[in-house]
Amino acid sequence: MKKNPTILDIAREAGVSKSTVSRILNNAENVSPGTRKRVLEVMLKHRYRPNFFARGLGGRRTGVVGVVVTDITNPFYSVLVRGIEDVCRVYRYNIYLCNTDGREEEEKIHIDSLMERKVDGVILASTMLTEHSLADLLERDVKLVLVARLPEDHSSFNFVVVDNVMGGYLAAKHLITLGHERIAYIAGPWLSSPNLDRFAGFRRALGEVGLGVDEKDIVQGDFKMESGYLAGMKLAKSLSSRPSAVFAANDAMAVGAKEAFSELGMDVPHDMSVVGFDDIPLGALRCVQLTTVSQSIYDQGAISGKTLIERILHPDKGGIQQIVLPPKLVVRKTCARVPTREKRGERSGT
């Protein structure tokens, strides 16, 4: 067979019609498993790659979905995208990954690029979720699923998220149960819905037992590890009495803060308890053992991928899909009970 085979070349070698190959490329269901397997084996043998862009111009599916994230170097997004990609591979879809770096202009550029490439749909996990980008996608009638992030008005969108308010509540409740009364909060960007919701749940738990959040105990971060490290340094070096525990809005910042405390000679958890949010693989390492709130990152990715592709393949089936997953507290070794006055010298890990 020639170096760059056509659909007709593939069809001839596989012993099927050209239309059968086209149906397989478009993920049609009316093809027998045996025929699909035989045709795909011929494609793999000759490294056949269809012209997705040309197929898009012809009004047919391209077999590509766009995935827009804030920063793929953040372990959260790495796990999320893996979940999306694993499901897409099952459906024989490829993903086109875009990083926005949390910048509105970058988000707009990437979305315009995805539209030019005629992707079949978009999974949007960017921190920004600007009104312009969302309105633009809706206007173009793009198959769209939001994951891990929600705009203020999300009633018209398909989405997969965790209950971030409950997650923040669980984190604070755990620390309160251990006797902590002054708990700092390392925040993510305030334009980010997960940060706002986690803080709301955190504050609700404190309010239930008559505690509040002192403004000086709220330190700004940006969901990156370095910002958590700087926040930890600021809290540890406070001239006034410092808090006994910290809840960081994500694991990356929690790990950064833990590193800062250790660098200054503080014992985590006995001098400072730390709770994160996400349950990234890094937090489970033996040298970290971070207590955190799991938001089932991989599952969010996998479910969002399946939701999008099902809507692409069956556009007239079902209404808007809005899935909220429950968070789960994962207790490891970065939290300790506050000693009572009588047992001030004792230390007990939790």
C-alpha cells in the first residue's frame, strides 16, 4: 500500500466498502465488532490518520475534542486530563489540550483555535470561565461540558463538579473536632468558584461552633505550590500569636505550606496541622502523608469525557447533565489534636 493511504485503500485491504470505513471513523454504532476490529487493524498497520480538518468541513465529526485547563503542570489537571483521555480512547477520540495559565486572553485564543479546528466538543476546566468565552461557545452551538469549575449562572450548562462547599465544611469540621479554634485559610483566586465554595463551607463549619475567621489568618495564594510556601512562611513568621492549623484551598498549596513550616523548624502536625483539598498523588507519598479532602479528580475527568462524547454521538438524547460528586475526607498524618491544658506536653497524631 502507498505511503499515505486513503479511505478507499483501507477499505480494499479490509474487504469492506468505503462507506463502512467512514462509519467506523465517525463512531457509528451500526458496524459489527468483527468488522470494526478488522478495519482498525488495517489502519494501525499502515498508520492511517484521517484528515480531521477536511472531515470537519464536510459537516461530519472530526474525532477530536478540545480540553481547556489552567495549568497542566498542576497535578490536579494532570489527573483530570488522564481521566478524560482514558474515556476518549475507548470511544476512539483524540483530545486537543490547551493551557490558559489563568489568563482571560489566552482562554479566548484557545477557544477560537478549537473552533477553527472544528473539534466535535469542548471540555472546559479553565479557572477563568469568562462570560465572553461561555457565551461564544453557546452561540456557536458547541457541545460543551464544564468540569471542576462553574460560572455564577450555570443552569444552562452540562457540568461535572464536586460539592466544594461540603468539602470545605469537612476540612474545617475535622480540625474543629481535634480542638483547633484558630484556623488559617490559604486561598486560591477569588474569581475561582471552587475557592469561593470551599471557603464558604469552611466558614460555615466554624460558625456552627461560634468561631470565626480572622482576616489576618486569610492568606492569598494562586493554587500553585510556591504560593502555598510563601503563605506558610507568612503565617509562621507572624509577630502575633499564630494559628494552630491551616486549611489550604488545594493540595499543591498545602504541600507548599507544609514545606515552609518544616523549613522553619516547626513540626507538622504537632506545631501546625495542615489540611488540603484534591487528593493528588503527591499528597499520598510516604514523605508527605497529607490529610485532605478528595474530590475524585480522575472520576470527574472520566465522567466529563463520557458525558461530552455521548452528547456528540447522540445529540437528541437526554437533557442537560449536571453531576455533583460527594467529597470525602482522607485522614493521613498532617493533623494532630490540640493538647489540653493538663496534657500540654503530650503529642498525639491523627
